[in-house]
Amino acid sequence: MTNTKNYKKTLIACYLGFITQSISANFTPLLFLTFKGTYGISLEMIALVPMVFYLTQLLVDLVATKFADIIGYRTCVVASQVVSAGGLILMAFLPDIMPNPFVGIIISVVLYAIGSGLIEVLLSPIVEACPFENKAGVMSLLHSFYCWGAVGVILGSTAFFAIFGTSCWKILTLIWALVPLVNTFNFINCPIERLVDDGKGMSIGQLLRLPLFWLMIILMVCAGASEATMSQWASAFAESALGVSKFIGDLAGPCMFAVFMGLTRVLYGKFSQRLDLTKVMLGCGALCVACYLLASLSSISILGLIGCALCGMAVGIMWPGTISISSQKCPKGGTAMFAFLALAGDLGATVSPAMVGGIADSVGGNLKVGLLFATAFPTLMIIGLIILISKFRKRKN
């Protein structure tokens, strides 16, 4: 019976799931100045929006470690699409209905952040449980759709606003909500398998006592930090380094970063069977350090921008690669392991960009100094990978 199931449907649903997550993460920040002008919300209050988004996602990651297996993959992943669509739809209406528009925005953000957190926890184990060959390549290609989603959101939204004006942002919000709404039916109908049979997966306690698990957690924190720091500060860096407008800054900064990150994931997905994943990640870690140093130390602005863009290439394989290594080295980790990995990645993605902003602010707004400190994360990843290679080499001997 298993052979008759069409797992390509599952893969397509998961692709659209990651596009949904990229809509949730990247669309609302494009509206920050619109919110300020339309509702009179201060930038200080608006700065709470991404914090609420990531903290909610972190909380969902933590809760999912305990309950995802109990509730079931299908129920949870369908719910992820429903609440993502619901959050985006409410974003178009709640700010005008609520007495305080900011409260309406936050309620909407919390809803689609819950969906985003569930997506992050569930899609990797759902694909891992499918009987695909070359799991590392499939996983890398899967995660590339977050990048293509980010590029699509930035370019699509920019084009829409250029044609129709930012005053029509509510219509665009409803258009983006169609993606998770349609994908809800994909997840209802596609085949979904369990990652580990009942009673055969490791308990949370067993995972927490495993040294290898903690090494994977450290690698995931570094992967999330290395990726999110440059991604979130790319636009500001492009503007400050080149003195260009925000429109050009968004295209030259986060958009190019996402393009390079997506290309790396696609290329690795294509050639992964010929490559040693751990060594590839080691090389990517070294390239990431070089990119951060180039961006933070170069006195030539165009070189700094090249460092920013190539950083997308360097970090592209880190997140899906760590997930694949964890699955290979700890095949009985189950959903709890994937949830903890997502939690660790989100923790790095939350802490590091905030740290860079705080350090930059403390030295008079010098973003280059903040990015220099962030070099610690890819450096720590290199050290962790060397330990991993050494540990398993000793086991083989």
C-alpha cells in the first residue's frame, strides 16, 4: 500500500508550507512605515512586532516538543495553515475594528506566528518520514522554498505597491493569505507518515542526556544566528554602506541574500549525493566568517555589500544541514528532537540580531561593529563541526 501513495503531494504541500512561513516572517515588516502613517503607531511600538512574532514562535517550538506526537502531524500541520491564513486575514481588518489598532496588529501577528512555529517544527520531520532517497538533498531543496518565498514576497509586494500604492496593502494581505488557505486542503489530502513508530522514539529525557544532541543544539543556535543576523540587518547595512534608498536597499540587501541562500540549497539538493555534508558545512562556516569580516571591516562599500550577499550562500546549508546530520546521527530522536532543533534555531535567530543592534547602538549606531561581534556564531559552528568530525572518526576507528 505504501508504494501507491503519492508522496510528491506531501512534498508540494511542504514547499508551500515554507512559502507560507516566509510570508509570515517577511510581509508585515514591509508595512511598518505604513502602520506608522496610517494608525499613528510609534516606531518604538512597531519594534515590538518582530519580537512578539519570534517569541510566539519560540513558545510554539517548546510546546510542540511535548504535544505534536500526541495530537498528530496532520492535525497540527493543517492547523498551521489555518491559523497562518487567519492571522493574515485578520491583519486586513482588526486594526480598523479594534479601539487600539496596535492591539489588532499584535493579535494577528500572534496567530500567524503560531502557524509559523508549527510549520518550522513539523515540515522537516514530515518530509524525513517520507520514503525518499537522498534525504539530505531533499531536505536542502525543501528549505530553499523559504528563500524563494522571501524573494517572492519582497519583489511581489514591491511591484504591487509600485503599481497600486501602499494604500491598497489590505488587498495584498488577503492575496498572500490565499497561499496557506489553499495549502490547507493539500495537507488534508496528502499522505503523511509517522517519523518514529509509537514507543520506539527517544523520550525528551533520553535526548537531554545525549551529548551529541547538545552539540546539535549548539550548531542549530549558530545556524539560526548566522542566518538571521545578516538577513535582518541586510537592508539597513545596504542603505548605510551605499547610501541608497530603502527600495534599492531592500533589493540589494535582503533580496540578494535570500537569492544566494536559495541557490545554495537548490545546488546542494542536486549534488548532495556526491558531497560530504559535514565537510560542506565546515566550508560554509569558513565562508560565513569571511563574509562577516568582509562586511564589517571593509572600507570599500561595494565589497561590504558583496560580503552581505555572499553570506546568503554561506548560511544556506547550515539550518537544513544541521537537521539532516541530526537525523543521520540520531535516527530515533523523533518529533521532540526536531522541535528542540527548531527552538534552538529560533533562539539564535532572536538573540543574535538583537545583540548586533544593541552593540551597534552602544557605539553610536555603527552597524559594522555589531556585525563584527556576530562573527562569533559561525566561528563557534566551525569548532562544533570539527568536534563532530573528530568524535565520529574515533568511533569508526
